[in-house]
Amino acid sequence: MSNSSFHHAIERLIDRLDETGMLKRLELSDEDIADSIWLALQMGTVETQSQQEKKTSPEQPLTIEIEESEPIEPVTNREPTVEVITEESISKTPEQTPVKGLPFQTPGAPALLNVLELGRALRPLMRKVHSLTREVLDDEATVNQIAERDIWLPVTKPEPERWLDLELVVEESSSAFIWRETVNELQQVFETQGAFRNVRVWSLLSSNGKLKLVRRHQSGKPRQRQHSHRELIHPNQRGVVIFVSDCTSKVWQNTTIHHWLKAWSEKSPTTVLQLFPEYLWDSTQLGAGRKLFGTAITPGVVNPRLVLENLPSWIPIDWKNALVLPVILPEPELLKSWCRVMSGTSNARVPIFLFDLVFVQKQYHAQPEQPESKKELSAEIRVRQFLATTSITAQQLAGMMAAAPVNLSVVNLIRKTLLPEATPVHVAEVYMGGLLAATDSQGKEQIYEFLPGVRQELNQAMGRNETTAVLDAISGYIAEKIDRPIRSFRALLALLPQYEEEDREKILPFAQVAVEVLANLGGEYAKFAREVARNITPVPVPPIVEPGEVKSEPQILINTFDVAFIDIEETVMFEFDVATLEKDENEWVIKKQRQQATGIVEDLGDGIKLELVEIPAGKFLMGSPEDELERSSDESPQHEVNISAFLMGRYPITQGQWKAIVNNVPKIQRYLNSNPSYFKGDNRPVERVYWYDAVEFCTRLSRYTGRNYRLPSEAEWEYACRAGTTTPFHFGETITTDLANYDGNNTYRQGRKGKYRGKTTPVGSFAVANVFGLYDMHGNVCEWCEDDWYSDYENAPNDGSPWRDHQNTIETIKVIRGGWWGYDPGGCRSASRNLYFTDDADDLENFIGFRVLLITDNLKW
């Protein structure tokens, strides 16, 4: 038999074993299969009489008969069977009978877009140590022994090998199917990059409140035999445990997982690889811990020996009942930081969560049962809560999913064709956002459906163009699969009676949902839905309501074409460079990293665009610490502020944008000069504008776009500027005129002197932004905020809202932020604040501008 034929036979054997379930039952590894085949070849085969009768030629491929003691259900590539993914208390049945998803499997989009960078991030762990069990020939010592002592015996030495063994534990929670591709790709990175000596992959399962640890098959399926969690502890302290989880399941409310993590972390470095981005961590079970930062002074230290940087000395810690857990993301920079901490690099730091296990256990045990009213949330409230707490991309994805059957194949199709910026994180936001419930009406296959009324709410919030684009995309995909030259949903549905029965069965799941969606859109779409519904039985179609007609409960009013919809002109993914200043010996070095952010583009006419980026919800410490250089007392006291999501201009408003709105939108409350700036240039920031001028501009911009723009509050401005940093500048501990426009004759901390330009620069001139994608937050022009001026933060609001003096009927002093082109660097810090008069005709300055903010509540998609 040739090598190719032999390999083909082996592949067929493995496929057959997998189909019959024998791989799962016997837990056969690749090595086990190879050994079995070798043994079978050595033993030969015993031919039975029936086999001899069937034998027709002397050359037949080797066959292995597998005797099955009981029938085994073939393993199919189906949706996973999981519990209700929103709230366990949800017991409602969706309005419509759940329908099957598309009968076609769509290849998933890549879950990790930065595989090469992730592999490079593991390099700090690639050092080698002497093996404790393996030896190799020492050529030099052997030769010397022969030459010097005439002893002809080999001399050996310990074989160099990778330092660490990895125990990769994957939580198989109800949301695991969303992260399957992400986890599989991560597993491949860990196994193939050569950072670890051995990689063992485990599945953590939960059943009836009990946890079970089993080996994970290469296909991602858990095996059956249960193992003790102590098998992951390496006696030679050369193991590391990575627990992959989104930290949202009830597993985290089980004391067992905390005991396991504590047992692992006290013997081996143990970390949680969180799948949600950092701004959502507090919404997960990680919120029960205190977030700190940790470093290590020696390689491979266990968790309790990590140095916690920002742990307040006055907080008593019961270390016996404390759990210290580093938390990382599948992102190159954070993974690299963790690897550097693991290797003992002194200046490396990683996020740490400190859990008081006594407090955590009491908290979970004290949680009351969810009130009945929680189960009875209306669809409108559910959608409103979802829009207020999720990213814009997740909102777009939810709206598009509402136009089709709820199915991962549909989600993959949407991501590939209509929403390429959507990642598994956004898919998880939708599935776990309280909009969906799981059903079991299709046998063992788990089907998800929108809760009653939610699909209609999303259909009506979604722009008609976006909804029909989803319908067209899915129709085109189905038509391609059934070999029909059709590219629109109208043609696919209208020709439904003409299809053969087999093709009709394939189209029916989509047609059922499409009819409901079109009925929700109203008008001509609803009439078309009624025509299609005659060819589908049974399909519930809400009755069409003409304008002015009154309906009684429980019927639902359908919008007609007279309803105005808010649609974004353009949704984009911005790419930009994030710069940081890091000390390299005695020099500050600029390091850049390519990042992306979601945003929108407003068309202001005449080729003028207004770009805004999405600023996620979160919380931060506002103000400066007492030891920050050049701080002022008006930056105290530091206080925690919770910020809701919003969109903010990538740059300060430019003179070109100012002219476009001032010249095209009539006066509302105040006359505006169309060219007020001292330093001219359409791409330079507008300056010499009063606070009331900026407010008038926002009012006119709102009228022009149909959305509600305003100035940012002081808290929103600082949160956006910091972008998750706690250093004086979002660049780091200092600043340079290579990155910002300020008076370079002065320095900050150990920074170097630079240019003094003496004027504004075009926005974005330095081609670097912060992590949120905002440019020119330090220097160039000061920026107006909504807030009245207060001399400190005593009694300041903690919800991010503007701080207004309601007793002051004449508002004369407002806050400005960010510093300007002629200011010293200390005045350009993230926490630095200043005051200015709102309306003084004798004092128009050429250093005050502004940027605009858009609340996401005013933006449907």
C-alpha cells in the first residue's frame, strides 16, 4: 500500500470512529490510535468464514471491525444544548412556535484577528531549563573524557526543555457555543507556538450544582471520565493554569470553583483568561472582587506572592481566605504583560482581582430569589435596557438578527457580509443581553428565539434599509445553495410555490420569520407579507393596520411608512495608532500600536464629514492623586464616577465643520460668525468661540442631523481623555511635542524640551490617538465642557452628568479642559482643569475650542 493510500485509510478510520462515538467513549488519543493500528498489523487478522467468502482479490485494504454493544447516535454538527442563556428565571414561551434555523452551515468568521501577535506575545515564556528526567549526550565532555582519561563511555547532561507545562481549563457554560471558535483558536496558539513543554486541555462542566473536570477532545468536545482538580497541580512547580471563562455563569457562585482556583493558585501561577473586554468586567462575576495591579520579582511565582501595587494599606486582608487572580484578555499587549510578569520582568504589571472568599460566599448565599416582576419585563423595557448597556456594534447585530431566524449560521452570514466589525464579544452581548430565550421544541437540538415582542421592537427600531439588507443577504445565500439565480428576498418569497418540495422545506424556516419581520415593518412590506403568508401554513401574520385605525389588545400596532426612522449615514471601523511613552534607560521612547474603534460618520454637506467614535460605558477615578506632579487642589478629592456610553468627536470641531453648520442652518437662539478663528485653516480647530457659541453650534448640528448633540460634561471629557489610563497623560508619565502641541520650552517630570509652535495645528497632525480613538486631547486648544466651575470636587455628581449651579441664574464661568498650544505641559494633563468666562466681548481668546458628544440613547443603530 502506498503512503498516500495508507494515510487516506487512516483518515477514514478516524472519521468512522468519530462518527460512531467510539473516540468519545474510549477517549482515544492520536497516540492511542497509532499504537492500536501498529498492534493490529503485528498480530495480523483472523479471517472468519464469511470474510473469506467476501474476499474477491488478494489486495484489499485493512479493515477493522468494531463491535458496538449498544446503538450509538451519530455525532452531528448541531447547535449545542444549553440552558436558558438570559435569566434562569425566564420561563415564557416565545410568541411564535420556534422554527429551525437555516439548513445550511455557514463557515464562521475568524474569531481571533491577531493570531501572529498573540504568538509573539508568548515569547517571554520560551526560555529553557534542565530536564529532571531526560538526558542527552554531552559531546564535548565525552570527547574530553576519552582524550584525557581514555574512558570510552558516553557522558550525558540534562536535556534542555521548555520551562512550563500549561493546564488550559475551559468553562463549558451555557454561553460556551458563542466562544467555541475563539477557544479553539486560542488552544491552537498555545499548542503550536512552542512556549510550553506540554499543553493539556480540560473542560469544566457543571451539573446539578456539582463541578466536573474532564479532558477536552481536540474537536472541542468534553470527554466522560472525571478527574480530580489536584491533577492540575505540578509538584515541581513548573506548571501554569489558565482558566478560560466569560465569568458570567452560575459556576462562579459555586464555592467549589473558588476552592479549586485557590488550590491551583497556591501551587502554580493561575490566571483567568476573560473573554469579555475590560469595560464589561464589572458586569460579570469579577465585580465581586477588588481590581488591583500586580507585579512579580522572580519568575513563576505563585499568586499569593505577587506584589499588589495599589492595595490600600488600611484595608485588612485575611490572606487565608483571600483569592488572588490575574485576569487577562486574548489580546497581544495584555497577554505579553502577563508573560513578562510570569518571567519576573520588574516593570511588567497585570490586572489582578482580589477576592475575599468569606464575603463572596456570604454575598451569593444572601442573594434573594428574583422577584416575580423581574420575569414580567415588557419587550419595550428589555430592548431599552439592552440599548443602554451594550455596544453600538452589538445593537446593530441584534437588529440584524431580528430580521432572520436566530441561528449561529445566520449570525456568521451577517458578520461576513453586513457587519464585519462584529466579533464573538458582540455576539455574546446579544445572546446574553436579556432578549433571547432557549427552547427545546425541536428534539434535542437547542433553538433560541426572541422573547415575546422583542423581535417587533427591534424591527421597528431598525432602519428599513438595514432590515431589508439582511433579508436580501440571506435570500442570496439560500438561492446560491439551491442553485437559483435570485438575489432579493422579494423574488425568493414570491416564487415559493414554484419550488420543488425539497427546496421549499429549506426555505420555509427563513420564510416564516421573514413574513413576521415584513409585517412588523408595516405598509407595503406588510401587504407583501400577507401575500407570501398564503403560501406558508401555518404562519401567524399580524393584521395590517391602516393609519388612524384603532386596535385593541392583544394586537400590536404596526408602523407605516409615515413613521420617521433614525438612521446613521455611515457606520465605520476606524483604524489608528495609539502611542505610549516608555522609559528606556535614560531616554523616553515612543511606542505605537495599531488599534480599531467603532464609530459613525455624519455628512455635513459640501464634502465635510464629522467623525465620532464609540466611548464605552465604565467607571474611573476622576481627579488626580496627591502625589501627581503639578496637580492643583481643584483636582481633589479623587472620586469614582460611573459613565454611560456615548459617541464623541474624534477631533475638536474644525473650522470647516463650523462653517458647514453655521452657513447651512439658520440661527436658533444666537448669531454665529462663520469665520471667527485667529489661525485660519479649514482643518484647524475652530477657536475664539464663547461657551454659548459652542452650545448654539450643538443645537444647530442637532437640527441638521436629527440627533441630540451637546458639549461633554467634565467627567465625560476626562473619562474619554484617560481612556482607561491612570497616568498624568494618556501617553504615560510625561509628554513630548512629538505627540502634542503645547509650549515645548517647558518640561514635565523628566521629559525633554521640544518645539514651541506658537499656533494651532491641523487636527490629527500627530497621527496618534488614545485607546478610544480620540486625537488632540492634550494641547492644541482648550475645550469647553457643560459644567459650571467649582473650586473642587466636594459633592460632585458621580454619574457623569454635568455639574450645574441651579441657584445661579446667570451662568458666567464654565470649565475648560485639555490645555492649549501656548500652555505648559502640566496644564495639559488629563486631570488638569481651568475656568473661563462664558460671554465676554472684550476677551475672545484664540485657544478655546470644543468637541461634540452624542448620547447613544439618541441613536438606534
